[in-house]
Amino acid sequence: MEKGKRKKLVLLILTELGIMALGGGGVLLVGWYQQTEPDRLLSNLVMTVAGLAVIGFHMRQEYIRGELDYNNQKYPFRFWLCVCIGLAIAFACVFLPEAGWPFLTIFVMLALFSNMSTGILASSVLLMIPVLLGTAAVNFFILYFISGCFAVVLFQHLECDSGIGMPLILSALCLLVCETANVVLLANARPDAEMFLIPAANIIVNCIMLVGGLKLFFSLVIYRYRVNYLEINDTENPVLVKFREEARDDYMICIHTAHFCDVICKSLGTDANMLKCAAYYHRIGKELPELMVKKHFPPKLREILTEYTAKKPPKNKETAVLACSDMVVSSITKALRENGDKPVDYGVLIDGIFDRLLKEGYFWQCDITMQEYSCMRQIFREEKLYYDFLR
């Protein structure tokens, strides 16, 4: 194990112990305020500390295995900051109406700053705290657990902020349904508009908190490298200008490769901005490793370019898209030059490339699905009009 990673693991363990101490202290403080009986207080203390310990153990295991989503592997302490905030909210919920707990936001944010399993586990333990310390019935735990899990599933894969509208609406509707079933329908009175007051306010507060949390998430994670990409994707930057002047044929192949990477990524739902950048630089040559460090290429971009230049079967589907785009563009460019005015059967040429790659097992280690593979192959076959630009 690397020295840096070992040091970070020690810090993670210390953080876990600190969170357990905070949780235990909070239980004792609330118990003292409520004058809870000693046996009940001890039970609440044990369950809270045990639950927080389980969160810490699971989070650490996911970190060691490299299973955390987005760039959370590099910044695991953001998760623990979210847990601290969630812990404070959980203790505050002891004194709030059960129908007004903001756990929908807690479920989503903890999952985004770790992964799905860690987020759901951590949120469930935090949800357990006000249920144990307060007077809430078990149906309130189920209410927020179901609506929270549904929201986590909806927000599991975020690539741009344009895709949060529908998940936000569906999450709010799910919370409304769960609140209606567990608050309004179980009330010992005839349903009226006043019964919906707290649930409606809770939905509004959760939506506001969730939008704010997602904005923070996008600024820290999704758009963290936006400025980097704007600079290195600029075709008039000195590096690409020099590349165009010294190796124009390779440069033009890179430009056309970037076009196909953009089209395919939009169809597959992957990061088109990152892969277009990879396409611009994948033929730079021996100076590429030094250039990636000097220009502060984002980690995922470095990974794709390093994997591509290794000339081995790829593990990332983005690398496969880049390699296939380069093969198609360079093969068609070569065929057009050799054939002169004679027509080139683009379909036969493309099918030959993909059949050869399949026969050689090029995609065996790759995380691309057969549906994505077929979609990519079909896009190349349908772009016949574009190939005239390669002459």
C-alpha cells in the first residue's frame, strides 16, 4: 500500500472515531435534556455509536476497493463533512414535527459524495437517530427510507445540471405520496387542507435544499475541471497551433476523430467534452506525458490518453470510442487517397474494422455493453456524408 494512501486511511479511521464520539455525545445531551431513563439512554447510545461505526467500516472498505463514485475516491473527507451536517440535522429532527424531516436531501447528498450503498446506509443510520430519540412511529422511518432510496436511484448518474429537473420532480412526488400515506391517511381525523400543510412545507424545503446541494455538487465535482477543458480544448492554443503546423495530416485526423467522439458520446451519455479533448491530443506523440502534467490535464482525461497510448485492449469505453474513431477516420482517409476519384464503400470498410476488433478480442476487457457497441458501429455507418470532408 502506498504511503500516502496509508496515511489517508489512518486519518479516515480517526475521522470515524471522531464522528462516533460526536454521535454518542449528541445522544447523551438529548437524553439529559429529555431526562431519558438510564436503560433507554444506554440502548440509544449503543445503537447510535454502532450504526456510525458500521458507516465508517463500509466507507473505508469502499475506499480501499476504489468503488466510490465520481472523484470521491480522491476526496473521501467530503463525505464525512456531509455526515457531520446530517448528524446535526438528525438531532435537530428530534424536536421537529415528524412530517417535516428533510431526509430526502440527506439521502441524495450522502450518496453523491460516496456511492449508492454507502449513501443509503449512512442516511438510514442518521434517520434511525430521531426515530430512537423521539416519539416517531416506525412508519416515519419507512416513509423517509423509501422516498430517500428512490431519490438516490434517480440522482445516481449525473453528468450535467440539465438532467436534474425530472429526478427532482419525481423525488418530490414520491415524498408527497409517502407523506400522504403515512401522515394524512393515518391521522385520527377527517382529512382536510391543514393536514397537508407540514408535508407540503417539507417538500418545498427539501426541494430548495436539494437544489442548493446539487449546485454545490456540480461546482465541486462535475464542473470542477470546466476551466481546464476550456483552455486545452481551444484549437488556437499554442500546443495545438504548433501541432497543426508541424503535423497537419495527424492534426486533421484528430479534428475528425473529435467530431465522432462528440457524436458517439452524446448517444452513449458519456462525457463528450473530455473525450473530444482526448481526441485532439491523442496523436501528439512522445511529449504527451509531459504535456499532460504541464497543462494540468484532469485525471480522467489522463487515464484515457495513457490507456490509449499503451496500445493494449482498453478497459474504459471512452478509450474504445477514441480508438475506434481514430481507426475509422484514418482508414477512410487512407482509402480515399489511394482510390483517387473511385468511390469507397464506407460500410464495408467500417464493418471490416469492427469485425477485426471483435475477432481479436479488443473489447473483452472493456466496460462497454453490446448495445453501446452496436450504437457506436451504427453511427459510423450512418455518417457517410461526413466522410466526404476527409478527402
